[in-house]
Amino acid sequence: MRVLFVCLGNICRSPTAEGVLRHQLKVAGLDDRIEVASAGTGDWHVGKAPDARTRRAALLRGYDLSQQRAQQVSAADFHRYDLILAMDKSNLGNLKAMQPAAAKAELDLFLRRFDGAVDEVPDPYYGGEQGFERVLDLIEQACSALVIELKGRV
């Protein structure tokens, strides 16, 4: 099973989701059966580490994102991944527009599947530190539900 998280630049929300899910899968004993990655629909940050504020907020909760590097979504990703989860409606629309006709990947909004009250992970890039904390709160809760779903799929 392969899961790809997607946001705009792959330096805030999607690398956070990747790091949190990797950690939770390890705790659940599923890390050897589920591959997790993240990417951006834009190419501005390709090759760069996640935003320093993202790394700092994640590290305070025990998630080390320092080895991650931004990458851009490619057409091949729609064949490689089983589940592609967008952080917001705009990126979901971009993904749907670029999805090849015969692609196997299931596309959805990350939070719509697991939260209910909020369906988008807000972009913390232009805000203060509290925005990065809010992103972590949302992602940790949604990843907990995702682990339960993935257990049933593998």
C-alpha cells in the first residue's frame, strides 16, 4: 500500500503529514507494509527541506522531518500510489486535472475522510507559529484515523 500527501509547495503541510503518518505506522507495526511520501503541485521548492518552522514544530512533538526534501507530483505518481490525499480543495482540483485516465490512485481531501468538521488543512506559511501547531493538531488526529483505515486495507 502506498500513500502520497500533497500540498502546494511540499514544505509545510504534506511533509508534516508524511512524518506523522510514518511515526504512527511504526508505532502500529505497519511501517513495513505501507509506503508514505509527500509532494507538491508546484515546483518552487523542489529539493529543499521542509520550512524551518514546520521542522521545529514537528520536532517539538517528536517528528523529525530533517531528511525530507520537496518534490513535485508527477503523472507517474498516479500509477505508483494507491491513495493520494490533498491538503486542500485547490490542490485536489490540480491533482484531478493532471490525473491520467487509466490511473489507479484514489484521490481525496485528507481531512474530509477523517475529520468531518474541517475539510482542509490550512496553509500556515504566511501566519505565525500557532498556525504550525494547528496543522499538527489536525494532521495527528487525521493520521490516527488513517492508520485504522489502512490496517483494514493491508
